Amino acid sequence: MKKLSKGCLVRLDPYYCFTVENGGGRANPLTNWHADEKGVVDAGRPITPEERAAWYASDASKGMNSAGETKLPPTATYVELH
């Protein structure tokens, strides 16, 4: 098995990602039926410094959270792999 490093291009194999009904080989969906029917795999990635700066400039970063503590910036974001 080849070790992945930062910046590697990864190609997903539909056989291992989707159910038989949606062109793959799985009996059950990888995450949920909705994503399986849309043909996407849920993933995440770290946010960029530009996205972090935009968060600090937005209203979402102002104030306190429900526990009365200062809000922390997100470290990752959700992406759909088609």
C-alpha cells in the first residue's frame, strides 16, 4: 500500500464508494442514502488562511458562545467529492 502525502491526487473507486443500486459494489451506503443517490462522498479539508481571516472579519466570530466563552475559528470545512 502506497503512503499518501500532502498534495497527492486521490481518485475514488465507485465500486467501494457506492451501493449496487447506484453503480458500485456496496450493500450499504458509505455514509448515508442521500449522498449515495447523489453520487457524492462526504469529506473534509483544512481551511485556508484566507478563509480563517474572512471568519474573523465576519459577524459569526463576534461575541460569546452558549457557554460564555469566546468563539474559536473553524479548523476544517465540509466538501462533497463527486
